[in-house]
Amino acid sequence: MRIKALFSFGLSLIFFFIITFIKPPIDLANAAISQVGCKLPTQSSALLSVLQKCVVPENNPDQFAWELFAFVNQAARFQEKTKQGQSTNNAIWETWADDPLTFPEKPDPSQPPQWPEKLSSPKQLRLRSKVEKSQPDADFIEFQKNQACTPENAPCEEVRRNKPAFNYIMNNDLWYTQGLTAKFQSAQKALLKGESVQDFIKFPLDSIEVKGDWVPITENQKSEFHWNYDEKGDLYGLIAMHISSKALPNWFWATFEWVDNYGRCDYIGCHDLFGVVPHNLPSKQAINQQYSPGKITPELVSLFKEHGLTESWGQEWQHYRLKGSMTDFTDSTGQPLLLGNSITEQGFVPSASCITCHSRAAVTSLGKDAFPIAGFRPFLPGVGETGSKQTVGSAEIQFPNGPLTQSYSGSPDPNWFYRGISVQNSAGVVDVQAEEILKNLQMDFVWAIPFNAKPAP
């Protein structure tokens, strides 16, 4: 009897130990979505199935923006050594395929680029894509692309994409000019058959692209930034970050800034209903000033903890603030919605719209960039001629005293992509448009394709 009682007691202890200390493996593929938020997994392989059940991008866009931020900024499993022997400080997005890997200088269709299974190539920073007046009184702009960046001409920039986005570019031959030409021809044939080409280029649901802008910093400034080294061993701090996700048909857009950026909330304010209080910071009348950091919410602290953004790694990311998120071209009244980063959209923040600008990512029948100056309209007269220099990190950045140009905003113009053929009736009156001819083929909001694809020899 005593032995039976002891045996039962022993089984009870074992059962208690199992349910208390041993957790069953989490089925990330079938993980339920919380009603108060979309909990992204810690494994990239499970991202697609979770997003398919997620409605947060539209209903709680600021929360989803921070979910993406915490997801892509998990510490990478693999680090590397620079040529000078420094150890990198990579977040997972910094190990994804960058533009130089995705779009080689001399593409060979028989040997497409391969996904970096452990690490991408060392950080190759480029001059940020910005607009400048080539001459003080010029009426045109200079749009910089693919120019090498050094600490002396920072901010520097990089664009990276996750494996689903990378594979889509490779599998559809969107990484070189001849592939784009063939895609355009196929789309034109489909259009002439009466088929829609709106989704002719359509990235998978779990695609993510990240743009990061960097300035040189000193060793003593590491604690104030997410920091990393470039391929030459120069030390940089992150000051701006765009994240775009195909979670919505026209992508989801979010932009983040280093908390002490000058002019962070200028012109259009800063808006975040999830991660910081106060939730809204209006623009100051005097531009190029610093803004209050506000206070990070307990919900954001909890989110960071869930994704391993804790201790010294988590402290790096508490120096960043959401500028805003975007899910549509206009509000319910038809007014254009605006979103622009003080660094990446410097010079046109008052009219910036991530979604409208990227809708113009398109190629011509020759597979070339349809809009070499992206989403920009002509210069505004008499503004932005001079500005002030401010120290960010250890870099001196010139801030204009006003907008240099205008960006398109609001709904896209069909004339950017189609031209119609009209016919006359027997009375010589022009009838309605008989058919549409493809003028430029959209690249599903991905500027990296028309910007970077090059012809195969």
C-alpha cells in the first residue's frame, strides 16, 4: 500500500514538473493571432502562414509597424569579421540580400545570384537616393544612384530584401534588363488580349524590404545608436529606416528615425498610436530642430522582449521612433496621405508619399527605368536654396531651409502606365478609347528593380 502511494506521489511530481517547466514546441505555422495584435514569429519560415491570418496592418498600422521593426531587428545568428578584424553587429535584415548582390554589375542569366545562406556580402553603403539642385538656379534635379559612399559624404544608404522577395526577383528574371524587356512584352500581349496586367508583377505576401541610412560615429557613441561596420571597417550609426511589407496588396509602409534627428517631425508631424506617448508630435514652426523623445509604452517594451530586443541589444533600438505608417493613397475624403522621413526624403517631406512614389516604380518596353527622377515634380521656386549644417553622429549634414522639390502624392495617374488608341466614327467624331497600350510596366512598388537592373553582356 505504501509503495503504491509512493508510486502515485512520484507520478504526480513528474506530471507537475512536466506541465510547469517543460513547454511543448510552438507550432509557428499554425500560431493563433492575438485579437490585440499580429504576433510575428521568431522564425522566417513561419512568416507567411501568420500574415495570412493577420488583419492588423489596416486596423492597427502603427502597432504592425513596430511588429515589423521588432521582427527584422532581431539579433542575427551569424556575425562576421571585417578586413580590419572588427566583429559586426548585424540585425537579421542586415544579413539579407542587398542591391549589389541582387543586381550584379555584369549579370549572367545562366548564373543568377544566390541567396546568402549565412551572411550577405559585407555592408556596401551607397550615397542615399536624394535630390539636389545641380546648380543654384537650375530647374532640374540630380538624382543620385549607385554611387559609393564614404564617411566624408554621409549619410550613406543600403537596401535589403528577405528571401521571398529575393527569390521572386530571381525566378521572374527581374534582376537584369533583358528579363524586364521580356516581361514587358508578355504583359503587352496579355493587355491586347483584354487581360488585366495590374498584378502582372506581384511579390509574395511575406516579402519585406528594408532601407537603412547611416552616418559615421565614434566608439564612444555606440550606445546611442544601432551601430555596425562597413566592408572597409568604418563605424556607422543607423539614423533612418524604411520598412515595406507586402502584407497588403499595395504594400505596407513604415518609416523610423533616430530619436535625435534634426527636423524629425518637421512639416507633417510624427504619429505613433502604439509605441510612444504622446502619440502625436506636431511640426514646430522653426524647422531643423530636435524633438522630444516622448516615453516608450509598456506595450512596446513587451514587444521588444518577445523578440529578444533586451539588454544591450534592446537598448540600441530604444533610440528610434516611428515617424508614421501608411496603408493607402488617400483618406476617406480623397485627400492625399503623406509620409516622409527627414533623412531619406530630405528636400521634399511636405509632399512626400511612400506609396504614391513607389507606385511609379516601372520599366519601359526596353526594360529601363520609366521615371529616372522617381516620384518628383519640378522644383518649387525660391525655396530650399540654403540651409544649416547640423552634427549627426560625427557627420556634418546640410539641412535645407525649405523643400527643394515636390513629390507626387495621392492616387496614381493611369497615364503613367497606359496610352489609349482612339478611333473616329464615320462622322469623324472621336469615339471612346478603343484599346489601351502599355506604356510602362509597374514593378509592384519596388524601385530597386528599375533603379538597379543592368543589361547582360
